Amino acid sequence: MHTRALVNGDPTSRVEVWDRGFQYGDGVFTTLRVRSGIPLFLDHHLARLERDCRRLALPFPNTPGLIREVRSLCEIWPEGVLKVLLTRGGGGRGYRCPDRVQGTRVLSMHPVPDYPPTIYEHGVEVRFCHTRLGINPSLAGIKHLNRLEQVLARAEWSGTDIHEGLMLDVEGWVVEGTMTNLFLVLGETLHTPLLDRCGVAGVMRSLVLKAAAELGLPSQERRLRPEDLEAAEELFLTNSVIGIWPVRRLAAKTYRIGPVTREISRWVAKKIQEESVARYGA
Amino acid sequence: MHTRALVNGDPTSRVEVWDRGFQYGDGVFTTLRVRSGIPLFLDHHLARLERDCRRLALPFPNTPGLIREVRSLCEIWPEGVLKVLLTRGGGGRGYRCPDRVQGTRVLSMHPVPDYPPTIYEHGVEVRFCHTRLGINPSLAGIKHLNRLEQVLARAEWSGTDIHEGLMLDVEGWVVEGTMTNLFLVLGETLHTPLLDRCGVAGVMRSLVLKAAAELGLPSQERRLRPEDLEAAEELFLTNSVIGIWPVRRLAAKTYRIGPVTREISRWVAKKIQEESVARYGA
């Protein structure tokens, strides 16, 4: 079997325990869909990784080299989920970073989750989680490796009836799903929670905001209460692996899969189509 | 050279990248001083690890086996710092935990930090960090692997003049140092920050609270403002590797190394002495 992972370019699935990613969660990651050998929205993912690295003063690897590694894995595994994980590497005493940082980069390929394809037509069922998100502006928006809150939230339910759990921050504002960003349609406007104090600014989330702008749909990032979700006409979830999941049910309320959700979904599907053409054309 | 690490009992310093400790910081750890082959306050550290594991629903390894591994490392490296790190192990899709969890345990031995021994007589210099601690009761007190806040705070200064940085939470309450707990003497009472919303409940912190009780010294866990620190007569920092560090200076204020700090330090030194006798006697 081919290895499904590259660590600093080497086909191995092991890292040193001294790695600061393992010791402190001192790193960032991104997860993207590979379809017919094409890593979808790769440039967006690399841009986000680089922005996250800058915020944490993590070294960002040489981009052409990183892209070569991505392509080599996508050739072997043309269908899957690619995770790119970057850490500060080894060394340093305790929390202090070493003077010369040599980051660790891990690329790994994973099977596509086997959600039923009917999800996109019928929507998903969602719950509220008890686990709250802590508030910390210095880490807000970053897809970093400190993900215990998500692990605890995801452990609150099992089974396949519930597809996602929504998380509030410790003050009671709705922020996101455990693995997705959240959008809702209220009146004529698309709303999504502000991520200035916690949450992960997903690549698909920024694409949806771009879609809204292109489609002439007013959109707003703001603080949202559970009551706002109850008042919403449409609700959907996004991430780079699933794309757009319409929400059929949240707690006691049922939603229809409305025109905005459908229009955004079509826009995203078209972008994915364009990605494929662009890559094959290149 | 002997390996300085054991992973699930094997002499290796490598773990799988799939390990949830590496992917999500899904684990806990403890760090303790080994002196003349004796892992100091090992029972306290194991009790804290077990408590932390319970809070995160992490598997806790067989205790006698774990103690055997600790002793085997302490025989080879009788002077050092031992880190015991436990993760949820591999597996699970995304944040969801696998149905059958097989944890990973990593024991590693590190050199004793080379702080000048005069620190205990003269005290240390301390600063306030800009990086804040997020508030999240569900993780508060746990020595888990999500430590980016500490990494960012510790990166705020370099050089050896400043020994530690104090961290406030996002609301402005003083919580702890980047790697230490904090105590202060105000009037006749020993105060230490409440750790119900963030912070790490250190083993040495709990020993100091025990010392206060035994010595008939009133003590209180409460919310503390930077102004309380300025009003304090004595200030000291604790962790299991350094023991008690008197604070000589914090920001603009100078402190004396007072009688309470000295009395607590003597109590801890005596306990360490007793640990040695008890182990040798056993």
C-alpha cells in the first residue's frame, strides 16, 4: 500500500514526540476535497494557511514545493480528503519557541466521508451542543490545532440521525458547527456569525460570502442568538469537504430548503466545475 | 545513547500523525522533577492526570504499569524532568472519537532547566503578558494539550532577565504565569487565583494550599486584579519543576522575599526530603 502521508516530503506517517504540534497543538491545518485528482480551491486553502501561520508566527513552507507535494498525493489518491497540517516543529524549552524554527509539514489523504448523497436534497438534522467555545480574539478565526472544544462537543451525540452540532460561545452567541460554518437567511439578507472572538474562518465560508456579493445578495457578519436561528427562513452549513448542507431541522424547528440555499449551492457547484476545467486546461 | 522516551512502553520517540494528540491536542500531560532517581510527588501527579482524563473522558492507563515505566526511566536518568503525556490515541473521523479508544502514553525525560540557583534567594523578575487566556469552564484547570495561548504569551519576550510572564483572562483577571501558578500575600492571608474559568491547576499549587492549611495560614482562592498584586506584600510562583520562585519585581513594583514565602518554601523542601526518605525506605 502507498503511504497516505508525507512528513516534510518523506513518505512516512510518523512524527517526533518532541514536535510542538504534539506537545502543545502549536500549529495550524486545512482540510480540502480532492476530486478527480484536483485539490479543490487549493489556492484559497494555501492563502488561509499562510494567513494563519502569519498570525501565530509559524514558518510557512515554500509554496511551489508544497504544491508539488499536494499534486503527487492527488495523483495517487484522486478521490479523497487532503489534510495539510503545519507545526512549529521540534525544540524550544517548554512553551518558549526555539530561536531557529524548522517547521513540520504533514500532508495526509483520507477517504471521503460516506454521508448519504440525499443530504443535499433533503437537508440535515442539527442540534445545539452544551460545550461552549471560549472567547479569545488572539486565536479567533484561526484553524489551529487546539481543538479540544470541538472534540468535547462532537462527543455529545452518536448515531447518524444528527449530522452536526452548533456551538455557542460562553456568552451564549451562536458561532459555528463543530466542523462547519453557519449561514442563515433572515428577510432578504444572508447572515453568518462574526468570528472576531472565536470560531474558525472556513474557506467555504469565505466562498459563500463571495457568492453572495457576486449574486447581489446582501450579507452580514454579526452576532447571532439562538432566537435569530429560530426566526430564520433558511439555514445552511458549510465546509470544504461537504460544500453546502441545507439544514432541515434544528432542535424543535423545521426549515425548508429555500431559494437562497439553492442559489448559493449552484454557485459553488459551478465554481467547482470551473476549478476542474482550469486545472485540466493548464 | 539511551532513548529518552517511551511510547506505549516502547523505546521510541515517534508517534503516528493520526494520533489525536497531534491532530487536535486531544490529551493531557504532567511534568515533574526527578531527583536522585525519585519522581517527586508522583502520586499527586498521577492523581491529577487521572482527574484530567476523567474530565475529558480520556482512557487512563493501568497505574502499576505506568509507575513501572516511570521508575525504569528514572533509573536511567536519575536527574531530570519527566513528562507524562496521555492522548486519546488514533482514529475516529474528524473530531468524533472512535468507538473503541486505545490511548497513547508518552513518557519522556528532559534536562533540568539551568536557572541560576540564586533565584531562590534573590527572587525573579516577572512581566505582564499581552496575550490573554480565553474563558471556558469546561477546560478550566485541566493540564491539556491545547497550549497555544501559553506559546503566544511566552513568545512575547526573550532573554534571561525576565523569568516569567503573568497572564490575565480576556476580562482582565489575573490567572497564572505561562508555566506557573501565582500566590500573593495580602495582610495575613495567602491568595491565589480561582481556576474555575481558565488556567491550569498545578500540583505544586495544591501542595502550597495544603502547606497553608497545615501551617495555620488562612488561604483563599478568588478573582484577583492586577491592583491586588500591586497591593500585595509578597508574591511567589509555583510549579513542580521549579518549586517556589519568590517574585522580586513585577512591572514597576519591587517585592521583598517575605516570611510567608520562606515558610512555604521550607515546608515544600521538607516534603521533598520526606519523599526521598519514603522511597528509599520502601
